[in-house]
Amino acid sequence: MKLRDLREDRLLDQLLSRLPRGKSVVAGMGDDCAVVETMNRDSFLVLKTDCVVEGVHFFWGTNARDVGWKAMMRPLSDFAATSALPEFALITLMVPEQTEVRWMKELYRGLRRAAKRFQVSIVGGETSSTPGPIAISVSVIGFVEKRRAISRRGGKPGDDLFVTGRLGRSLEKKHLQFIPRIVESRWLTDNFSIHAMMDLSDGLGTDLPRLARASKVGFKIDTKKLPLTRGANINDAISEGEDYELLFAISPRYNDRLVRSWRRKFPNLPLTRIGSLNRKSKIENRKLPGGYVHFQQSD
């Protein structure tokens, strides 16, 4: 069996089920971030690593500052999904020896600018030669207050599903310049009881089923209500990925107050109810067109 036959989620299920899990682990493999207990009684330690690879997340010729920005912001988007605050980052660079020094300096300008946006200190890392392609891995460490920590696993039947921003056509520009929804997620957990949350990096068609599986529930969405980027269609919004918006589940009793308060706090950022969670049902849980999946066979 090859990786293309197994695909990403099934591969991870097979690999990770054999890993020991310490008693201090609150959320580990299969969630947006690793969340662990420390000596601090009020908060959890939060860890995340992510990467961008040439030919997958960007192409040669892409502005190096944009590549650096995206490399830093990808793990920070997972921090947003956990409602965590990032503090420190480690950068691992894997580049061919013929790479121009000027390109590397521009890459680091993007990394620094993105880190500064959320007051993250770049404290170290590693550099390695490779025959290609270029790959940049960013590991981030931070914290989240215990009362505000969110995972994918808390969704309940009857919860409403909301998404921030607009979906689709992100590959045209947004995926290189997006801003993680850390401010918005912190506001949400400070004012409401959010049951489950994740960021939409692989597309609604892949990520929503992941949230539902983690919460052991089903879902039903109204595709006509999906907030579309100008020029995007419903299939783009479901399948393309790289949106880096928040998807979260909340009790419907908070809806009116949530919508009113959100409009006052974030008047330029849409918040849209797209459906709800329910008990698993073969009728209501028809498969969505898939989003991006690593190791997926091309049709």
C-alpha cells in the first residue's frame, strides 16, 4: 500500500494510535495544537509546528517576503483555533545551496514582519542543505488560559456552526497575505462559551468532517448560506482550502447576542451561520466535496 492509497487522515490514525500519551497531555495529535499541563495552575502550554513546501504551498517566483509571512502565520492560525497566545518561534530552513542570499534575506523579512504582528520572538532554529524543494518549518510555543482553551472535540448535537470571513479563491492572493484570527478567537472565548473550533486550512469539505469526527457528532450545512469571496462559487468555498478562517460550534441560545456583539466589535468581518451539528444520520450527513488532502491521488 502506498501513501496515495491511504491518504493523510487514515495514515495519521495508523501512526499516532501507537504513540504513548502522557498524563499531562490535554490535547495532542489530531487537534490544531498540542496542549499540555505544566506547573502553572491557570494556563496550559501550547505547541504547534507547521511547514510550507515549494510546489505545494508556494511556487518558485513567489515573493519571498510573502513566503515568510505565510510560513509564520500558518501555525499562528492553529493558535487562533485554540484561542491561544503565541510567544516564541523556532525556524527550520531546508534550502538548496544555489539559493540566492537575497531571497533568504527577503524570506526572513517576511518571517520577522509576521512574528512582530503578534509579538512573537524568533529564538532559534536550524538550517539544512537539501537538493530541493525549499521547505520552511516554523514551531511556535505559547499559552492559553485553562478556562479559554478550545479544541475540535467539544461540539454537541444542536450546536450552530459559524464561520468568519469569506471562503473560496484564496489561492489567488489571500493564502500569502492572510492574518490569523487570533484577536477574534480571543474575543470569542472571553465573551462566549465556544464548544469546538478549528481553522479552515484544507477547505470546509475536509475540515468540517474532521471537527464532526473529533466531536463524535454529525452535521448539516446550507451551502447556499456559505459566505463567498467575490468571484468564488460554492464548490470553491468547500473544496479549495487555504482560507484560514475560523469554524466554530456554539449553543444556539447565544446566537442573537453573538451576532449583535460581533457586528459592533468586527464591523468589517462577516460572521455567518452555515449549519448545525446533530446526531449522526446517514441521510443528513452526505459527504461534502473534499478539500485539500495530502497524498491524495489525482483524478
